[in-house]
Amino acid sequence: MGRPRLHDDALRSQLLEAASAALAQDGTAGLTVRDVAARAGTSTSAVYSLFGGRPELVRAVGDEAFARFADRLAAVPRTDDPEADLLALGLAYRRYARDEPHFYRAMFGTPGTGAQDGSHGPMTQAPTFLVLRDAVAAVLAARGAPVAGAERAALGLWALVHGLVELELDGLVPGDEAAAAERYAATLRAAGPGLLAAA
């Protein structure tokens, strides 16, 4: 009979959750193994056992953020209406940011982790961006337009949704959740076609 695992996947998830919250609150420089362990209700040895150390933990938070985001995008149904599919991806982007704000911040806005850890290369080559680019290409193809401008249009759409989401997360837009959701969807419907046309 094998030895029982002292530190399992559930504890690993707890530590990643705790580390993402610590990163959101204190940034990379303020994250300590002791604080993360305390937030997760475990020992520092668990952090070292599961991740190896502080740098690996920080990197793992960014990787987890991208993995969760990729899962959200993959869960968006694909239909025979590429424009509706593209809008659905934009709505999924916002839902992920609202549901997982600490991981969202770690993915894009925290120096030293996620997109800013120096190991991912250009974000226009990231798998999550390629999902958007391919969805844009499908819209352009359905319109009989050249798909060569898909990356440019996708970058514009990403800038649009990212900016809107950042304003929401920072508490800089008025209204409750329902108003914010409606404003976001309406903005995508109004501005999206122009960005696609510019491609």
C-alpha cells in the first residue's frame, strides 16, 4: 500500500486561490510563502512541497489564471453563427474577470506573473488570443472578407473588452451589475462591427 499523499490537488487549489488574493492585494513583491500558507490554513512546508518555492508559486498562479481562462473560452458553444459566437466569447471574457478577479489580475495586471512573467512571448501568440483571432477570422470569412486582417481586428477587440473590464473591476463605471452587463454587451455590439470592418 502506497504512502498517503500529504498535499493533494485540493490543497494545491487552496494555495493558488490564497496566492492570487495575496498578489491582488500586495503585488508580487508583497507575497510571502508564510502569508499564503496562513491564508490557506496550512504550513509553509505544504507550499514548498507542492510548488518548490515562492517564484514557482507566483508562476503557478499565472499559469492557473490562463488555464481557467482557457477553460472558460472553450466552454463557449460554437454555432453556425460566427458573429454570435464572437459576441459570446466577449461576454465570457467579462464573466471570467468578474468571477475570478484575482486570477484575472494575475493573468494580465501583476508584474512578475501571468502575461508579465517574461516567459509567454507575445500575447498575440497565446492560445487564448488565438481563440479570439480564429473567431474573428470565421466572421470575416462568413462575410466574404479577407481573413488576413483577423489578428489586427482581434487585437482591437481585445483592447476594447479589456478596457471595459478594467474600468468595471476598478469601480470606475456607474450602476449595478445588471447595468454594467448591459452596457458592456451594448458596447461590444456597437463598436465590434467597426473594428471588424477596419480589418
